Amino acid sequence: MSTTAPDPLAALGTLPGVTDAVDSVRKAVDRVYGHRVMRRRSNEVTAEAALRGARGSAALSGADWNLEEVRRRTDFSGDGEAHVIGAALRLTAEAGQLLSIWRQSPLRVLARLHLVAAGGAAPDEAVGRPRLAGEPVDEPLVEAPLPDADEVAGRLEGLSGLILSGTSAPALVTSAVVHGELLALRPFCSYNGLVARTAERIVLIGSGLDPKSICPAEVGHAEQGRAAYVAAFEGYLSGTPEGMAAWIAHCGRSVELGVRESTAVCEALQRGAA
């Protein structure tokens, strides 16, 4: 007699409030994909969503630049904020290229994302690999206790195993857990928030929920504000059903706000104003 291993991600999908969040996100995504502009100009919407998503992710990491400034600039080699904006833009551009590798080796993708984010800004020996014991972590937004290197390695393997084994959980649940776990672990010496939010994006694209990458959750995370982001993340850290549900719902609301942003882009394109 065979037994089926439990699916912890699927179990999260049944938490109170999570089902409603999943349904609301699905309906919002379906609406924007049904917009008439998407029939012929989806590439333009995708490009604009990438730009706005990168700006939002960078804002959460302390570089809250005006969208037009991000659009205008070509050189991001200046101060720390410029490096953050540049890293966010590079990560957003890279995300869609890593889907097939993500399905085979999530840890390899995470290493690649950190390499892309660092862009030469971090010491070479610390780039593209999980941090070692005693190495410092630069992540000012998250003040939660930092797991040690051994715990990071074990939990990364566990996260990879969950992804590789497959799950029946909705894309929103999986993406929220990937995002939350990477933020909790802060596995790299730098750019952990940017990497975590890019991994969330990869899951949303690869799951089929947002295959054209036009629903930038990063926009919604930024719009809800850093305080709300941290408060919801504390729910994830608590590990309680209520806390996990609150984090997943927060991520769902972020996707919906990203949908609203792209819907506005579609409307502007339809009017010929963008």
C-alpha cells in the first residue's frame, strides 16, 4: 500500500482567508489579460510592468525614485541608491529567462539572481553563493533574527525540494512562501529583498498565473508601504496559521495592485497616451 507525502503548500491554500485571496487574484488577472490592448500590444505592457515592478522593488530596498527618473537614467553606477535601482532593473530583465532552470534547479537560479543583482558591487567571493558563517548581511528593511549559515543551507534545500516535488497549491500561495522564506533566511550578503521579490515574480510567471509578466506584485508591495510589508512579513515569521494567511493575503493584494497598474497602462495605450 503506497502513501502520498503531504503537500504543506497545498495545506496553506486552505487557511481561512487564503481561498478568497486566491480567487480575487485570479479574477483580477483574468480581467487584465482580457483587455483588448493585450491582443496586439502585450509586449509593451510587459515592458512597462517590468519597469514599474523594478521601481517598486527598489523602493522597498530604500531607493524610492520617481518612475520617470528610473525610465530616464542609463547609468546606475553612482551612489548606493543607484546601485539598488540598477540591480532591480537587471533582475526584472533576467527573471523571464530563468523559468526552465527554476523548474530543475531553484538554488542555481537564486545564485544567478544574486550574481545579477550584485553586478560587481559586492566582493567577488561573496557573490552568487549562500553566505558563510560570520559573514555580515546588508538588509536594512528586515530586522528579524538572522538564521545561521547551517540553518540557511538546510532550509534552502527544503525549499528547493518543495518546488521540485511539485505542489497543488495555487500560484499565489507558492510565490508568497518562496518570497517569505527567502526574506526570512536572507541567504546572501546583500540584495536579499530584491532577490526574494524576483523569485516571487518567477513563480507567478512560471505557474501560468501571469505568463506574460504583466502583474507586477512589486508595485503592490511598494504601494502598500514598507511598514505594511514588514508587518505582514512578521506574520510569515510567526509560522502561525493566522500569520501565514495574513502574509499570503498581503501578497495577493500586491498582485491585485500590480494588475491595477497594468490595467492603467492598457487604458493609456488604448487612448494613445503611452
